[in-house]
Amino acid sequence: MRLLTFNCHEAWVHQLGTLDAELDIVLVEGRYIEGWDERMRPLPAGARRVSLQQVMVEQPDYDCLIAHNISDLLACKMLPGPRLVVLHTTLEGRAANERNELVADQARVLLRQYLDMIGGHAVAISPLKGRSWGMAEDIVPCGVEVADYPPHAGNEAAALRISNEISKRRQILMWDFHEAAFGDLPVRLVGHNPDLPGVTAAADWDDLKDILSRHRFYIHTADPGLEDGYNMATLEAMAAGLPVLGNRHPTSPIEHGVSGFLSDDPRELHEYARRLLADAALARRMGEAARDMVRERFSLDLFAQRFSRSIELARQKWLSRQAGRNE
């Protein structure tokens, strides 16, 4: 199988290495970093970096063109082959960021019309993302491999949170709530946040694994109307054996009191945090429960099975559209 995709959402794209496919990754210009961001993930197995111009000249025979937004879809409009767009965000979250409610309605209509026109397919990484776009027929959650992460040490009595561009996403991340619950506790922030002094991304994936291993628990808070109760970093933290603390979100994978603590009261969440900071053994037991849950519900094997089916659905829609044009 041969696939084409674009170099954003590196942690997600890295999962495609499980499909045993030849993977061409188009290097998109104008991002916060040029090329593939090795700090997030190494290049997937079987992948090569290409330019769109190179692909246009070579005209490879792709089994599927995998886009991450409407811009990606338009960029590859001259290439033949089945095409699929991955819905990584909610439209409501995007509108909140841009302070423009019309963005959501316009994007929803535009994407639906364009996919119908080209015979394309959409897959969402969660039911919330799918419903937001009005395309909840195909849902493929992210996957993590527990065996990729070392045993959890938890020797640093500190919490961890991983997020890029926090200042632009305060509403989505419920940052005021985060600060109220954890503001006076030892919390390390990791990610691309150039406006936050002392906050940097991990050097690479191995460094990130080491950071996860050392910290006592992980934090994820999110507005239920704008974002899921977990993300890729949360699943990584759970795979690494960290319990998770956050607000009571309907899509959170955390079982309160078993694999972490959830509360909509920042004072109560603060007390849960202090409890874990003081009790490494408790954090270790809860982290093991989090690890077991990820192994059961978010394995890379499940991702590969589900996404292979999504590629087949894209292929069927593409062939059906081509047949309709030839009638």
C-alpha cells in the first residue's frame, strides 16, 4: 500500500507506520517549524519526505491521499486517487480561537460539498469531532503502544501537562480552571509555547518518554463543548503509567478514583493533586489502571484495523465517483 499525507499532527501521522505502507509526507511551508518536527515523533517507518512539486512530477500511484484540513485537500486536487480527510478538531473550538462563529458554519458546508464533489471520505478522531463537522459516520480514535513506554518511576513529586500554544487556546483548555486547581503546585508544562518563559518542547520522543516516566501525574482539562476529555498526549501519559487529573468531561477515559481523579470543583481537584504528590504508591497503582485501560481501548492494533477500513471506504467512494463520471 502506498499513501500520501502532509506533515502536521506528527504524533497522529506517526501511527501510519503501523499500516506497513510506503508513506510519502509532503512538507508544508509556513508552519512554526520547517519540515517534520522530530521533537514530537521520529519519521514513521517506511516514510520519505517529499515536496508537492516532486509528487506532481512523479505522479505515483497512491492507494489513498490523507489530508488533515481543507487546505490539504485543495493542495492535492490535481493528483488522482482516493482521498480522505482526518478531522482533528471541533469547529466550535476553531471558532472560539478565531472569535468568529461563522467560521464553523462555512467550513462545515464547504467540506461536505467538496467531499461530495470529488468522492472523498472523512474520518474523525473522536465522536465529538465527527458530530461537530456533521460527519460522525466513521470514527477512528488515536492509538498508543504501551510497550513503547518505560516503567513509570514517578520519582518527581510534580505534575505534568503537554500542550502547544496554550495562550491561544485558554478557553478550549479551561486554563483559568487549570490555574485555580493547580496554580500553586509544582506543575511542569511541556510544548511549543514561545510566549511562556521556561516552557519548551521535549528534545525528542525519547526525552518525552523520560519526562513522562519521572512525573507523578498528568493534567488534562478541556471545555466539553470545544474539545475532548483526552488527547494524544493524555493517552501517552496513561500508557506511561501516569494517573490523570481533570474536569468531569463526558468523554474522559478516566475512571474517577481508579485511574485518576475528576472534579469540576478546582478546590477539590487541588486536594486530589496534593494527595498524589504525597503518595507515590497511590499514584503508581492508579497509573497502572490507566495503562491497562489504554491497552484495552486505544491500542495501535485497533487503530490500524479501523483506519485500514477508513482507507477502504475512501477507495470505494472514489471508485463510485469515477464510475458516475464515466456513465
